[in-house]
Amino acid sequence: MPILVLVFIALPILELLVIIEVAGVIGVAPTIALLFATAIAGAILVRSQGREAWRRFNLALAEGRIPARETFDGAMVILGGALLVTPGFLTDVAGISLLLPPGRGLLRRALAGLAGRRIALSWRVARPGSRRPGPETAHPPPPTHGRYDYEGTAREVTDPEGELPRAEDER
């Protein structure tokens, strides 16, 4: 709940305070114009970065790779665009940092480090002798000696005479 309090109560109050301070320094009309300009620039940036993320996503699929990084980048572009459209300078800074590739890279590395620490923690907790089988005691999956590729065709079959059993008949 504290995160929701920050997002829905504290952030709008901080945004209003920053907007009021900026309007006090440069004036009301330039502040409103600047907020509109950042929203328009954000829309343009979302469009270009979104296209690039989509292109890289499709390239990863064509290469047969799992597009994990590309999916993360696409989600961050969407989040960054939403933050830029939201009125306020603090959300604009956060949105621009998510839209530009270096900012996404920093966030990706930070989240990967956080995930790595959590995985390492769970690895240490699940030791032999504990109640849960850990990675050391778990049985490895059986080896697969080949790839299985299935191919076939299908066609719809109708039953005009009513000879095939129905789902109700099988009960």
C-alpha cells in the first residue's frame, strides 16, 4: 500500500508543487506551453522508439530467439509514453529516461541485478536437508535426444447422419 500512496497521492502533490514553482519563475503561459511541448515531443519519441522496439522484437522472433529484452524495451516505451503524456515535469523526466535507450539500459541492468540477488537468495535458502527440494537435490529433467517436429493437415468433418457420438452421450 505505501507504493500506491506515493503514486496516487504524493506524486500529484509533488507535480503540482514543481509546476507552481516553474510557473513562478518563467510565468504561467510558458509553463503551460512547456507542458504541452513535452507531451508532443513525448508522442513523437514514443512513435519512433516504439517502432524500433517492434522492429527488434520481430527480428528476435525471426532469428528464433526469445525476445525478452525487446519485450522489456517495448513495455518501457509504453510506460515512458504514458509518463510523458501525464502533465508534470517529474513524470516527464522519468518518461524521457524510459524512452531513451541509455535510460532503459540502466533500468534493465538494475532490475536484472535485483532479480539476480533474489534468485541467489532463494538458491541459498533451498539447501539439501531443508523441507523444500532445492536446485542441488532436484532431479534433472530427462535428456532429449532429438527435436520433435510434427506436421500435418486437418479438415473439418461434418456428421449429417448423426453417427458420431456427441459430448452429451460420452458422459
